[in-house]
Amino acid sequence: MYLSKIFLETELFGVGDGLEVGIGIVSLILFGLAITAYKNTGIKKILFAAAAFALFTVQLLVDALEDSIGFLEEQIVDIFIPLITLVILILFFVAIIKKK
């Protein structure tokens, strides 16, 4: 059912969709770079940044899936997306202020 809905309602990618895909790719690259940096340096606060990049990717994925196939209730998405944004901001804040 979901697959047929995707094919019936999918439009060609627009500029906004292309930007979302690009942002998702950049966030995955930054996640990989952060993990590599942690392995090379052992600085634990880099893990907070890596987790934030990973959550950002999850946020984009959930938002894109919701826009295309509507797999979650709108109320859940309206709470989930801002909650992930809040957690991302907290993780970046902790990464900045954490000592070693």
C-alpha cells in the first residue's frame, strides 16, 4: 500500500527536495568525519557532535518520509521533529562546554 502511494503521489524532485537530500548527505559526511576525529583524538566531546549530526540525519529522514508517505500521525510528527531539534541543540551545547 505504501509503495503504490509513493509511486502515485511522487512528483519530480524540486529545488527544496534537492536541498533536503544534499543536507542529509552533508550531515552523514559530518557524522563520519566526527567519528573519525574521535577515533584519532579520543576527545569524548566530539561524540556529542557526532550524535547531533546523526540525529539531524534521522530528523530529515523522518520529515521526508512523513511528507512523502505519511507513515506517522501528524500529532506525533509535530512533537517528534521539534523534540529532535531540541536534543540536537543540547548535544551541540554540551559538546561546546564539556571539559575534555
